Amino acid sequence: MGTDGPIVEVRDLTKKYGRFVALDGLTLSVGRGQILGFIGPNGAGKTTAIKILVGLSRPTAGSATVAGVDCVARPRQVEAADRLHARHVRLLRQHAGQRVPRLLRRGVRDP
């Protein structure tokens, strides 16, 4: 994947538990340097989408890639990358909300 391509690519992502549809055809693309937030009511599929993106759950249909890695075909590779990024999440929790976008623009590094 080139440096201009999306870092997260989701196409028609669906997750069903029996007849219950937890996620219904989510499609989105997130470019490098963009910040994505999931906002919605309880039961909207936010957690389900994130679990699929980090390799903890498999979709019923659709596709998802993170940094060019297929979240369905190679979930362990996505999960390993997620553990690496967890260090950055801990670091970001130490900073006030307005500083976070500046840190992300500069590139967060471990102290």
C-alpha cells in the first residue's frame, strides 16, 4: 500500500448474531493523519466495528483493512499492531484534549 492510501478501509461490514444485526453495512475510509471517532447510541455497532478492526471478532460479511492488513484473513497481524499502538493510547491519556491533535500531527513517540 502506498503512503497516499487509506490507513483504514471498511466496505459493507456486517456482523450478525443469529437474527440480530449488530453492524449493518458499514463503509468508511480513513486517510493517514486523520482522526476517527465512533459516536452513536447504545447498540449502534461501535464496539462491534472496533472489535473487527483490531482482529478480535470476525464479520458476517464485508471487508476491513488496517494499514493494508486484512482484518479477516490476518487478524493476528492486526492484533499485534494494535498492541504496539496501545502504548500510544496510554501516553495520550496523560495529555489534555487540546494537546492530543498537536501530538498526533507531530507523531507520538514513547518518552
